[in-house]
Amino acid sequence: MEFLKTNGQKKGDQVLLPYRKLMNQNSAVFSEELFEAIFKRDIYELPFEQHTLIAVQKWAEFAEMALQDDKIYLFECCFIQNPLTIGMIK
């Protein structure tokens, strides 16, 4: 549980964990059992309604931040393609 507190981002009653990023930084932290337990709760594995709610919240947070910045953002296609694909599959 300490791992989640240290590395996760609390959002309401959810904890978002950038586990792929953490694995790339230090794969020794993740046992096979831990990875499998985390992966089962991956955003793409959640029920569609829950997945959509989290995704919309994250985009709203980004929009609020982007309105304050004087920057140009370039997006990799997966930011649009993956959510649409998941929506069609589910």
C-alpha cells in the first residue's frame, strides 16, 4: 500500500498509477505478481463507464492547465485513437 501512496495520484476514491512509466524507470520494483495485480485494474480493463469517467476527468484537468499556458501542444495519435478503439470494443 505504501507503494501506491508514494507513486500514485489520488483522484477521489481512485488511485492512478503510472505503472508502465515506473517499470521503465526501475523494473526491479515490479514482481510478476505485482504487475499482474496492477494490470487487472488498468484503465483499459475497467468497465466502460468507469473508464470514460476517468478519461474525461483527465482531459478536463489538462484543458484547465492548457488554458493557463502559452504553449503549443502536439498529440500522439494514441491520445484519440486508443479511447475511441476502447469505446468501440466495449
